[in-house]
Amino acid sequence: MLLTISTTYQPATDLGYLLHKNPDKLQTFDLAFGQAQVFYPVATPELCTAALVLDINSVELARGKKGRQMPTLGDYVTDRPYAASSFLSVALAQVYRSALSGQCRDRAELAEQAIPLVAQIPVLPSKGRESFLRDLFAPLGYEIEVARLPLDPQFADWGNSSYFNLTLRHTLRLQELLSHLYVLIPVLDDHKHYYVNDEEITKLLRHGEGWLANHPLKAEITNRYLKRQRALTRDALAMLAPEEVAIDTEPEVTPEAIKISLNEQRLDAVIQVLKDQGVSRVMDLGCGEGRLLKKLAAESQFTEILGMDVTYRSIEAAQERVVNRLPAHLKHRLQLIQGSLTYRDDRLNGYDAATVIEVIEHMELDRLTAFARVLFGSARPKLVVLTTPNIEYNVNYPGLANGNLRHLDHRFEWTRAEFATWGKSIGENYSYGVEFRSIGDIDEIVGSPTQMAIFTLKNTK
């Protein structure tokens, strides 16, 4: 099983920094299902190619199957060692973990830069459908080369196989390429080796952020990725694009269903605070794909709305999902900008209110001081509405009772006491009054799933 990634960005050997793999070394990684090796067949300033070779131990896989006293021949004679599958996706996440998360210790600026990349997978299954391969990758902007492989080159009359040699070319960030491969390779694998449960929804949403919600095949991608489990697919699609999902059966009570309902409660609660305070000029900081912006734009009270996010992909999604769908006479009310919440930005000055919804937990704790200085010290809106998860409530979610956080990108989650301590310190340092409220069903012991702080600027005259 082979995947190569090449670049002509100069110096091309910077690919080694991005992948955190030295071009001068052969590196070996032991995995639960075999062994992975990374080496560079070409490493020059003009062209650099990194090869990931995955050696699947088919014998151990067959012996390790539960519930079978006697493995069949089909367990040993498979395409697993050769064809790209869910095993390769798992190997990507483990071997290229830092690159997949967008981290590059020695070339941080390069990790955020679009560079020319070529990915090649010599053997990729697609049930004989070349068109499906193209439909998966073309909407993401790739130049695609597909060559269907024969069953046996020496016996042409046997016909073609259901495998393809796929080459993808695009200028984009390495993290984006790896995220696309991580999600779409398992989509083509009808025999995924891993158990699919609620955690796979989290992985799908994390690595599909910024592109999957706008993909024309998002429903089929989601369905295939989650092994066609209808309940999981429905919940994942509801999180990707809730306004587009039609549920024709009685929804099951699942943590994901709770989250969907909670998100609506959260947004409605924020809107109500803004309306009660009579504000008209509002900015949503960390706006993501624009779910709150959409609700704000529907209210005539809010005459000027600003959405800001640190990722350009989120701004593009908000532009497509919200701004482009507004009537022409309303579009002037909504503006989108890219920016960071930890650097002073004069564009944030002069607004009545700011919303910061489920954002701070994605920051490193040591960046919260800079965030507070930018928002409360520099921009100083009259009203700030901020929400964050209550970690105490996580005991009510299967899989989170052991201390896990709700999202893989969360850097922390606070108890109610910790949030209150931080909120009160903000009020004291920047002359804001603060009120705390609960959002969602309230547990008598651990409180509500979401906690909200309402900061009101004091009259400092």
C-alpha cells in the first residue's frame, strides 16, 4: 500500500519540515495492523517526494478476528496489503499526525501557505467507477489523472479491475490535502477495518471542516464514511448542514441529537440577550460557517453585522451559506472579515455588542490574556455575550465521563467555578459587570451543558 506526496515548491525539501520527517532518513513506525515506512525517493531543491509505504500483516489480521474459530482462505488472500483502504487513513493520522493537524514547529508560516502538491495512490478501489473518483476530488479543485488497472496485464481478455491509479494535483496547504485523503480514502473502502460509532462523527467533522459541508456529495461521503449506519449518518449530516437534512423517522436519543438541539438553544439564547439589550451593531467573533450570522441577519433589529474568523475556509463557507443567500437589499448589513482574536484590530471598534460562541475553548490557555486585552481592553463593546462548555456536564455523554473533551480541537473545558473565576477577573480588570446563565437542560448536580457569561460595560465617567 503506497502513497506519495510531491512538491516543486522551492526549496522542495521543506516538505520534510511540513511532514516532520527527515528526507535523509528511512523511518519506520509500528502500527496495530502492520508497519509503516516513510522515505524520500527524490529530495532535491527542485523536487521532493515523500513515500508512505504501509505493510499490512494479513496473517495477524485474520488470526485476530473475533468470533471465528477457523479463518477462511478469504481472510488470508485479500487486497489489504496492496489497495488503499481505511488502514491507510489510520496510518496517515498516526504517521503524519502533526501535518494533519496543521502544525509545523520549524516552518510555522509554511504550514499556512498554499504550495503545489501532487499526491499519487497507485492502487485505489472504486468499484469500477472512474466517475465517482472524479466527483469526489474535482469539487475540491484538484487536477485529476485516473488510470484504470487491468486484472492482469498479461491476460488482457480478463478485462479491467475495480482499482485505479489516482494522481491529484493542486496548490493548497498540506493539511488540506491530508484532510481530504483522510476522509475520502475510507469512503472508497467498503470493508473498513474499524468499528464505527459516535466518535467517528467527531473525526469526520473535524477533518471535514471547511469543505465537507459544501461538497455536492456530502451525503454520500458521510454515509459511506460511517459504514452506511443510518442513525450516525443522519446525525452527522444534521451537524454539517441542519437546514438541508430531512429526517423521515423518529430521531433516536443520542449525544449527537442532544448537541444539535443544544446548539439551537445556545444560538436562540444569545439572540434573545442581544434583543433584550436593544443593540443594533453586532459582531460575531469566531463566526465559523455563519450559523449565528444567519439568525442575526433574519432580525431587522440588527442593522450592521460583522462576522470574523481566523480561518479563510470558514469565511468562504459563511459567504456561500449566508451572505450569498440573502436578498439583495439585506446584503449590505452583513460583512465578513478574516482576523485573529489575539491581535488588536481596529476594525472591531465601535460595535454595540460582540458574541463569542464556543470559541475560547479552542485557544491555548496562555492566549486568553491576549484575547481579553483585544476584546475587552481595545475594542470595548458595550455588551459581550460569551459561551463555553461546562466540563462537569460531560459525565452525561457516553465516552466523555473519563475526562475526554467534547471536541478534539478543544484545548480545555472549564467547570462552572473556573468559568466564574475567569469571568469575574475580566470584569474587574476591564470595568465590566458580568452575569452568568445556563443553557440547555440543567442537571441538579453538574449543571447545564453550556455556560454563558454576559459582560456589560460599566459607566466609567
